[in-house]
Amino acid sequence: MSIIRLFKIKWLILAAALVLTCDNAYSQVYELLLKPRRAFDQIHVEVWAKSISSSAPKLGYASLVVQYSSTFLKPANVQNPSITDSVIRIDNSISNPIIPIQSRFNNANGYQALGVQSYSNGYYSLEITLDKLGTLGLEPSNTGKGSFLGKLVFDIIGNPSDSSL
């Protein structure tokens, strides 16, 4: 067996061993979910995160960029990224089946107020900022959809006005 062939075999064995032993270094620890909802003449995009590893670190700084069609949507002038709502099962004894959901990543637990940022036409971002990495912060929930991170609001372009309906 030639020296070069032996060297190639050793390299392949080393590369295979590296891939097999380092799978955790590149595995995912969060699952992100975008949940779009129609709200009259707007689209609300909820951003949820779920821990899918028992060793998931606390969420630090995150710039979660969403690509959208600028032909049909534009970021709304008024954004309230820290709150959304849900409808619980309707029961005659409940006066209001709509429950508010607050982001735990907004102005609490070491986080600054949630922000939104336009990077260019067609790219809009939810900005999560932890004041100091390594201290405080939260790990997203590992059940259901996970933890509500925030919401982006888009206006529908060319949507008919109320008076034209």
C-alpha cells in the first residue's frame, strides 16, 4: 500500500470520527415558528421559539429577520411587538374568550424593550436584546408552540378601504 493511499485512508477515518463525535456542536437547540394571522387589513406574524434540547442555552441577542413580498405587504407604521392574543374555548360562563399573551422577552428578565428593524425592502426583523450576556435571560419553553417572542405587523397593499366596501 502506498504512503499516499495510507494517508488518505487515515484522513477519511479521522474525518468520520470527527463528524460522529461532534454532532451536538452543530445540532439545533431551538425551533422557530412563524404564525401569520389576518387582522382586517393587516397580517400579524407571531414569532414563537421552542427549546428542543435539554441543554438549550438562554436566549440572548436575536435579530429574527422575516422575508416578505413587498408587492403585497409593507411594515405597518404602528408596531406593538410585545403582545398578541388567543381565543380560548367558548363557554357561556366566560364573558371574554380572548386572552392576551405578553412576551416574556420584553422589558423584563434582563431584556430591553422588543424592537423592529427594516433591513431593506422585503426584509423586516424582530429584535431581542439581552442587556448583558451570561446573566439573566430566559430559555424558551419546550412544550406546545414554545414561548411567544414577539409580533411583526404588515399592512396589506391595495386593501380596499372601509368606505369602499
